Amino acid sequence: MAKRMGLVAATVMLVASATLAGPTVGTAAAASTTVTDVTNTATWRPGGQYTNTVQIHRYKKSDGHNYVDSWAVVLHGPAAYYYDRSYDGGRTWDSFINRVYTQNGSSLPEKYDDGGVWYRACAASEWLGNPYGNPQWGYNIACTSWY
């Protein structure tokens, strides 16, 4: 019992001294560089072939603002690859922002993602027909979540 009380007292003293001393350099550095890091992936299989992937990555930079960037891996292409941009959380949007055509893979430029601006990354196999007028999600078109 005395041994257990000594262990409890030592633990309390250790916690108290750490609390009184404040954050260590490692903790302070970690707090100043903490980022909101979210990645979302969507896939589609044009022609039932290989799985193509489009991803979006949302993160906070040292300036305190959120940004997104994106990349696609196209094993069965070509594919149109672009951002959609919304100012109302995805209810309505502008499409084909920074559209590129890729056969293998590509990345899209970084975008500022604060102040009511939302982005998602999309890729479409236009050679399979009209993926915009008749979107067959997961077959001829794929879009990530909005960030």
C-alpha cells in the first residue's frame, strides 16, 4: 500500500511540475504547425477496366488559411480532370476550373479555400459518351467530396 501511495504521489508531482512548467519546446512547436489535413478519394472504372483515381487534399498553411490541391491517377484514359468551385457548399457550382486532359496522371494547381469557397476534384472519361449529361458515377465520372 505504501509503495502504491508513493507511486501515486510521484505521478501527481510529475504531472504538477509539467503543468507548472508550461508546454515544452516540442509541444509549442507542434501547436504552431498543426494543420487541418483531409484527403478524399473518388474512383471510376471506365469500360470496366482499371480503376482510375482522383483525390483532393485540403490543408492549412502557415498563413492560417485553408488550401486544396489535387491529383489524378489515370490507368485507363484519357480523362478530363478539373476542379468544380462552389460558393454555397456544393448546391450550385462552376465547373471545369483548370481543366486538363491526362492519359496517365496529373496534378491541379493549389487553390485558396477560405471565405466561403468550396472545391471538389473531378475526372471524367469523355470518350465513353457524355459523362456530364448522363453521369454514371464510378463508370465514366468521379468527383471527390467538397472541401
